[in-house]
Amino acid sequence: MRTLISDVVQPPGPLDWAFQYNLGNVPHGIPQDEPLLSELLQQRGYSTGLVGKWHLGWESPHLPNENGLDFFYGGLLSHDTHPYHLYRNQQIEIEEPVEFNLLTKNLNREAIHFITENRDKPFFLYYAQHFPHVPLHVSEDFRGKSEGGLYGDSVEELDWSIGEILNTLAEQGLDDKTLVMFTSDNGPWWEGSSAGLCGRKNLPFDGGYHVPFVARWPGVIPPGMTSEAPSMNFDLFTTSLSAAGIPLPDDRIFDGVDLLPILKGKSDTTPHEVLYFYKGRNLMAVRKDNWKYYRRHNSDNGAYPFFPQGPFLFNLSTDPYESYPRFKYQVQQ
């Protein structure tokens, strides 16, 4: 909310033009006065690269190479948006239609090339995979390999790609020098498992927010360690700067916290006092410790998508599936 971006950054459709764009509510890209991780690392001598999806602006001055990235290979938008072109820096390399079945292999090739080209100096690589976001595609090498259909096949190929990147770090002698963090931006949508948690993508329940997070830094992060301390994706900004020894800019508030003490096994308590859950510009829920409170809101659960539900209060330590609210106050109509 501090960046004033509360929705997907992409060229607006007809309804957006009619109801939002003319009111200035559809941003063209990330604000120019917002310090990005890529910019702060680039200023300290890091080679910076993005392979995959940018999704933070589709026109100048919001393009990747104008925002702290020395190298860019991928798409400016999601691959379910038209037109979708593959860019190498600011030039279109492959015009639509792109062969999406080869997309993971192409991105994997470029990620490995970036690592090997920059192995002798500090580098930052943001590998933003498109899959398993729909529409699903997979190369012939992985088609039918899983028991989870096309969705499972795309996950198998993603797993292979990450393995190839880790193998490259080892081959280049970079294992002990590299912090690798793997996560997702949201929970599953129509496909994929939320591990039984309530809700999915676009819902404020934990099934929409609870995502995998794996960090690897041999010699720094103890192997096999797990933590239940809650965090959010904006913590990666602060954590990455901390790992690089770069202080946070002191001219604004940053909501992200440094997760390195947790990753190193020196703490198992979240540094967050409170976590906030938004949908667009609307605050939907607040979590403090194991208590999560939902404001009264419209939900697409069941047969009543247009009727407000709640508010709710859940104790996630005893009810992680958010099935039994400690209270449900029905507002009188």
C-alpha cells in the first residue's frame, strides 16, 4: 500500500479504462521514487539480472533495464496477457506467438548463462518463473512425467530448472557465497494444493497466503531446519540487503524485517508485531501472534458470494484451517 500499487500492473482493459484508469487508479508501473532491491544492489557494484516475468510496468520509464537491472530476459507481463513478447533487455527477441512449451527451458538457459558470466563478481538474479500459473505449458521432456496432469508436469519441469541452477552454483564454486531463496507470490488458484488450509488465491484466508519458502546458504543456514515464525514476501527485500551488508534507506518506512536471525537458527520468533492482509486497497484481516481477525467482508464461499460474512476471529495455533471462529458476529440487517 505504501507504493500505491494495489492491483496487477498491466495495460488496462475496457472496464479498467471506463472505471479506473481515467481516475488515475491503474498505475503504469512501479513509482520512480521507490527504491528497488535491484537498484540498491546495483549501486553497490552488484551485477543484477531478471529472468522471467517483470510485471512492474510495460512502458518507459518503468522497464526493467531502467530500474536497476543490468540484464533482462523474459516478458513484461504475465503470459496470459496479449500481446506477450519475449524481450532481451529492451528489444523484442521473440514476438507473439511465443512457444510456451519451451519457455521454462529458455528461461533456465538464460539464468545459468547469467550466473556463469558473473561468477567472478557479486551478482543478484531474480528468477521469476511463469509456471505453474495458467495457461499451463511444458516441454516434451516433461509431458506426462508426473501423476498430476499438465499442472504436475509443469511443476516437475520447474523443479528440474531449479536443480540445474543449484548445480551451476556448485560447479562454479559459488555455493558457500550464495543465498538462494525460493518462494511463491500466492497460494493455489484452481489447481494445486493448499494442504487443507481454508481459502485459495484472492481470498484472505491462509490458503491464499500460506506459501512454500525455502532458503539455502551452505555454512550459514543450518540444513534441515524449519521455522513456524510468520513472515511476508516483503521481508525478502530487507533480508537480502542484510545479507549483502547494505543498510536500509533511512528516508522512509519499510515494513519488511530481516529474517536472517531466523534462517540462521538464532531465533524462532517473528519480528513482526502485526501482519496485515489486503485485497486491493481494502484491509481484510489482521494477524497478531496466532490470532487472526477478519473484518466483515464479501466472500465467494458457498452460495452467497454477494452477501457479507463475518467478522471472524481464529486461533491459528489450535485451528490452522480457520474452520471454527472464536466468535462470529452477525450484523443486524
